[in-house]
Amino acid sequence: MAATFAAVNPAKLLTSSSSNRSPLPHFHSRPLVSFSTSIRTPSANLVSARSRHSPVAVSAASGSQHLIGSLTKTEGLRFAVVVARFNEVVTNLLLEGALETFRRYSVREEDITVVKVPGSFEIPVVAQKLGRSGNYHAILCIGAVIRGDTTHYEAVANSAASGVMSAGLDSGVPCIFGVLTCENMDQTLNRAGGKAGNKGAEAALTAIEMASLFEHHLK
């Protein structure tokens, strides 16, 4: 027996079903927000984005301060440079790079004290003593440790790194690690003014920025 279906008017069905529903609440339409325009780049949100222009960057959105050491406000900052004499052909180049950087950023020569020690192992205790003296805003530690045939390399490299860090924590004065730890002399010379730049100069920049940060913002 075939089933019979009555014809249904779609318009009546729509009217009937919609009449039994509660009216939808009225929403105010909102303009679509473009993601690309609502997210600002850091340079647009910050009054200053680079430390060499201004020591303080202020977020325009939150009003929070971002404290950054300046590379240009060096007046009155005093530095000590502890240099290992071992591998002197390398450490002298690193020292030259550091001193040239200090001059370029207007640190006065009379505000720089260079202290030479026998080797990188002796750097930390001298850095700690200088930091505790209260005469310096940052201590730059320069040395060169090159791997040999024994485990002496690991002992000296690890002791120098942990010792410099401890000197800074103990004295409360930034102690910058500028000790090269390399596999051979070629690698070392490449980092003392060769293809990889001068790590002494880079460490001096770090010393300036940290000294400025402590002196101007963290006293």
C-alpha cells in the first residue's frame, strides 16, 4: 500500500515555526577589528626602543617601565679590567679591543683601571676584591683558555666562569665574563679581532650597559 503525503506550503511552515519561538535579543553590531592594525610593533608602543638613545623605555599601552642600561651616558662611570697574562698574545688583543670601545663611548681613561693576573684561574678572586672596594661600577674579566691534551682546560674554564659569576653576586657589582674558551689558537685569534670580531670589545659594551643600569636604575 503506497503512502500518501499531503503537500506542505513552505511559507506556512516557516511562519508557524517562527511564531512559536521567543524573539531574538537585539545585538548592536560592532565593527570588525583588523588584527594587523590592532597589534602594534614594539617600536610603536615604546617611547624608546634602544638603550643607546634612552635608558628608560616606557610602554605606551600599560605605562610600565622597561629599565635598560645606556651606552651613551657614561660620565662618571668607573671600570676595572682584570686581564690574564697567560696566552698574552690573545689577551692583549682583547684588552686593546675593550679599551678602544671604552674610548669610543666616552669613558675617560682615568676612570679605567687595568689589573693583570697570571692566568684566567686567578681572575675571579681579583674581580671580587675590586667589586667589594666600591670604587668601580663594573668589572671586565679578560682571559683565554685553549684546550690541550689533558682535562686542565675544563677545570680552568669552568672555574673561571663560575668564579666570575660568584664575584658579581658576592660584591653586587657586575662582573663581565670576557674569557675565551676555544678549541685551538686559530679559533681564539678569530675572536680576538679576526673573522669573528673582538670579544673584548663586545664585553666592554656589556660592561658599559650593565654599569649604567646599576648606577641609574638599580641603586
